[in-house]
Amino acid sequence: MIYYVITVLIGAGAGLYAGKILTTWILKVKLGKSENEAQTIVEDAKRESDSILQQASLESKELILKAKSDIEKELASFNSTMREKEKRIARREEKLEQLEKELKDKQADANERLKVLERKEQSAEANFQKAQTALSDIKIELEKVAGMDQEQARKLLEEKVLEDARKNAMDRIRDVEKETQEKIDSIVKNIIVTAIQRYASEYVSERTVSVVQLPNDEMKGRIIGREGRNIRVFEAVSGVDVIIDDTPEAVILSCFNPMRREVGKMALTRLIADGRIHPTRIEEIVAKCEDELNLQCRKTGEQVAFDMGLQKLHPELLYLIGTLKFRSSYGQNLLAHSIEVGHLAGMLASELNIPAKYARRAGLLHDIGKAVDQQEEGSHAAVGALLIKKYGESGRIASAVAAHHNEIEPKSLLDHIVQIANTLSAQRPGARREFFASYIKRLLDLENLCMSFAGVKKAYAIQSGREIRVLLENNRSGDEGALLLAREIAGKIENNLAYPGQIKVSVIRETRSEDYAK
């Protein structure tokens, strides 16, 4: 047993020793392997570092070369710029030297001229002293020859001075008037052009006849009726003349009252469309068309007032405004004219910083007197002013309506604005027609008025009566008298003639010198 134990112990010890030796050997083997691997890693790292260093060296050399190239290019560009600047500086220096030389030459020339002027001034002073002495001698001689005492000479001198002062005053007045007129023209043109640019309208010429188209010529017989009873009833009820002639498929309605003519046109158009044309039906359709036209006039007036921003207009005024749609003046539609005057007046008022609503109201109502037929007596401006007062309009609006044709003196800026707007609307090219006889009469009246002044040799109305040229007799008046005569003629034209727009008065005084070569 002991032997067995000893044997076991010995075997265990031997195993432990062998294990230790084996372990040591394994560790040595691993250590050697690790050293080899470490040596390999170190060599690889060394080779990689050498490669990196070589690559870095190459890249640094390339960067150095590139930087050197860029620096050389910049240096070349800088040198080129500097050479260009040096050339410009050299050219400027040459110019400055040339200018300096020119200045020196001009200064020398100016000094020479100054010396000449000083010599001339001395000579003029000496001549002035001689002239003063000679004038004193002449005055003494004149007093001896003329035989005038001091009082008589003083009066003569006063008359001469007064005449010279009057002449200088007229020249000064002429200059001031010209300067003031230029300023006023500039301001007025600016205001008027601004207003016109903001508003533009078209015109439709009105006539006293209307044409109704027929589906066929057989309808003419039905309109006439048996023994003409249909056409007689139609003319009696509507107040419109029916003209049936050879015009194919058309009937002409003639009436100076535009409202009646419109009612007749509406009624006849409906009768033709309906086909039932007999006296009873004619009376019924005409009555219905009258009611519809009145309603249409009222709606038109309401729409116009709404579009222009006008409130609290009396219903009768709205109706009368609507009736202006069927009336015309010199071929210009009165409703279109009134609307345009209202807008222009409002714009002019805005430019002059006064309330535009009053100007639009007065402009729209300025011709309302033309909507009244024979109910009132007087001019349309006076009738219109009374009418709008009756229906609750203010006094300033009534004053503008009454004064828009200068039948009463304008009292406020609003009166003048309505006048200007009315003239602008009426004087647009193509807006109105003027009868030839009245046009010729207006030109003759203008020329005859100018010929009534003393010293006028001839008078010619040109530019359709917008300018009058007056020729003076040369020996009857001087230049100052021509200016005064122009004023007098303009004032007399304003007081005695009726005309649109304004008339330019040109007074011409001509001096002619004649001789004959023999």
C-alpha cells in the first residue's frame, strides 16, 4: 500500500515537472513566434512609412512647383498692371503739362486784355469828361437859342421822363405778363392734361330719325292698314311721323322729340314682332312702351349716380338725368357729355385739393335744364339751377350750374371748375358739330368787332375763330399802344361775343421803308 502511494506520488511529481517543462517550451515557442510577427510588423510599418514619406515628399514638391507657378503668374500680371498704370500716369502728366501751358497762355492773354481794357477805360473816362463839358456848353447854347426859362425846361423834361417811364412800365408789364402767363399755362396744362389722361370717352352722333327694319316688304302694308287707319292711329298716339318709301325692308320714324321717337321705335318693333297690328293693339303697346321708357330713364339715372358715387339725389332728378340719354347738343349725347363733365370736374377738383364729390355732382347736373322741354322759361343754365334748388340741392351746386355759361358771374372755384370741365368736354375733336351758317356769322362778328377800333386797318379771324390777327396803321399808334389795344379788344370780345374756348388776339404793327432805284 505504501509502495503504491509512493509510486503515485512519484508519478505525480514527474507529471508536474514534465508539465512545467512542456509549458515552458510552449511559451518559448509562442514567444519566438510573437517576436517574428512583431519583427514582420515592424518591417512592414517601416516600409509603409518610407512609402508615405516618399509620397509626401513628391506631393510637397508638386505643391511647391504649383505655388511657384501661381506666384510667377500673379507677379507677371502685377507687373503688367503696373506698366499699364505707369503708362496712364505718364499720359496724364503729359495732359497736365499741356493744360498748364494752356492756362499760362490764357493767363497771359487775359493780362494783356486787362491792360487793353484799362487803357480803354481811361480813354472812356476822358471822353466822358469831354462829353460832360460839351453837354454843359450845349445846354447853355440851347437855352439861348430856345429862349426857355428854367420852369419851361423843367416841364419839358418832366414830360420826357414821364414818357420814358410809361414806355419802361409797359415793357415791364409785358415781361411780367409773359412770365406769369408761362407759369399759369404750365400749371393749368398740367392739371388739365392730368384730368384728361384719367378720363376718356366716346361719342355717338344723334339724329332726328330712326330706322326700323322689317322682315319683308309686305309688312309695310300691314303697318299702313286698311285705308291707312293703322298708320294714322300710330302717328296720333306716339306723336311720331312714319315715313314709308321705296327703302327695301325698312321704315323711317321721324320726330324732333327723342323720347317720342324712342317710344315709337320700341312700339313699332314690338308690333312687327307680335304680328297683331290694329288700332287697339297700337294704343296698348305705345302706352306700355312709354311706361317702360320712363322706368328705363329712372334706372339709368340711378345707375349713373351710383357709378359716380353720388348719394341722396331726388328721384325726379334721377329721371331727368336718364332722359338726357335720348337728347343731344350739336350731335353730342347729353348724358355722355354730363357724365364726362362730372368726372373731369371731380379730377380737376382733386388736383386743386378741394372736395371732388361736389364738383362731380355739379358737373353731372350742369345741363339738367336741357332735360326740361317747355315747362320753364329761360336759358337751360338758369332753369337747371332753379330746378335742382327745387329738388333739394345746395346753393353752391346751383351756383355752379347757373354760372357754367357766364350768364351769372362765377363766385367760387367750383363755378370755374365746372366751366372748364364743360369746355373741355365740348371742345374735344369730333365731340360736337357746328352749323356752317352760325360758324361764318361768329367769324364775321369777331372781325367786325375788331374793325370798330380806331387805327385798325384789317382784321382776320384764323384757326376756326380761335385767333384774331389785327393789323394796325403804322402812323396811328406806337408799340405801347398796340399792347393796350390788344387788351381792349380782348375785353370787348369777352363782353360782347359768345364763343367756345378762348380767342388769341394778335395785334401787328408793321413799319415799311420804300424807295425806288432810278
